Amino acid sequence: MMQAAIIALFLIFIALIWMFDSISLSLFVLSSIPLSVFGVLVGHIIMSLNLSMTGMLGIVGLAGVVVNDGIIMIDFIRKADSYDSFIKNASLRLRPILLTSITTILGLSTLIFFAAGQSVILQPMAVSLGFGIAWATVLNLFFLPLLYATVHKIKA
């Protein structure tokens, strides 16, 4: 699993560099992946589940979802030329990121909270994705813009 995760991160990093033509912007987006694992761990504790192989597969899948939201946010806020346009561009992404995250979490909620029979095998994956996406949404809406504004010295 560790090898698959490292390969996935490397491929995501290469794709981000190709997309942004910037190593720093690519690292901004990638920084939310390891931080989103906090949501996964909290979710497994809340649900009283061990982090199993399917849970780790959920973390690898989570990386792709986190990167998608990060790309959307960074792509919009990097076009800002002032503090006001920075705030406007970041707030324009609030609704789309929230809607996609909420619909994904709601879609997974039946498997997270009401797993029965053979679906219990997939419950750790759903917990990893659901709780990870919930925490990653907070990261992508607040942490990424703050990180970008700090590094690029965007002041009010």
C-alpha cells in the first residue's frame, strides 16, 4: 500500500506541475493530502473501526478527490491581483466545493453508518473517504487560500 501511495503522489505531483507550471503551487495542493488523513483517523475512531486494507485504499482514493478540490481553489485564487479579488475568487469556489463534498458524503453515509452483511467489508473505505473528504473540504476552503496568501504576501 505504501508503494502504491508513493507512486500515486508522484504521478499527481507530475500532473500538477504540468498543469500549473509551478512547483510551489503543486506543493500547495499536495500539502492537503497528508493533512486530510487526520479526518480519516478521526472517522475511524468515531466509528470504532480499525484502519484496515480497505480503509487504506480509501485513503489512496481520497488523495484524488482532495487534489481535485485543491486544483479548483488554487486555479481561481492565483488569478487574483489584489486582496479584494483574492477574497472574491476564493469565495466563488465555496459553493461548488461544498456541493460536491456534501453530495459525496451523503452518498457514502449509508455505507458509513448502516453497513450490513457483506457491505461491512467496504465500510472502512467509506469511512476513509467520507470523513477524509469532510476534513479536506475545510482544508481546501481555508488552509489553501491562507497558505497561498501567506507565501505570495497578499495583504488586506
